[in-house]
Amino acid sequence: MGRPISFDRDEAVRIAMYEFWDHGYNATSAKALSEALGITRSSFYNAFESRRSIFEEALELYKSEAPDRALDAVDVNAPVLPLLNSMF
């Protein structure tokens, strides 16, 4: 039996999210993810099974935070009509 996981999985998924954001899915290899997470490729595959699986977790994290980011970008004191016009 191997050593227990000694990294924060949520933080690892967040780091992976930014790696995919910066480089795109096709250009983000398991090796690059392992290096960004500071773990070996063996540990990476033990924790996440595949690059696709961590991508899916990263995508879920992004989707859960996207509405908050969009709302943070909105000036609640700005007139609504120009804001709506800029969106459509």
C-alpha cells in the first residue's frame, strides 16, 4: 500500500483549472499538471486516474465559480440599460 495523499485535492483541482485555462486542454499534459501540482506522474494518476478526469473536476469548479466572477465584474451602481446593451 502506498503513502496516503499528502496534498490538498481541492487546491490541486484549482491549480489544474488555471493550467488548462492558460494552455488549453490539448497543450496541458499529465506531465505538466504533475509538475504544476508538485507531485510525480504516478501520484497524479493515483489521485486523478487521467488528465480527462482532472479536467472534468476543474471544469466543474470553474462552472461553480463562474457566476460569482461575473457578478463581481458588475458595477451594481451603474445604470442597467447600458450594461444590458453591452451584453447583447
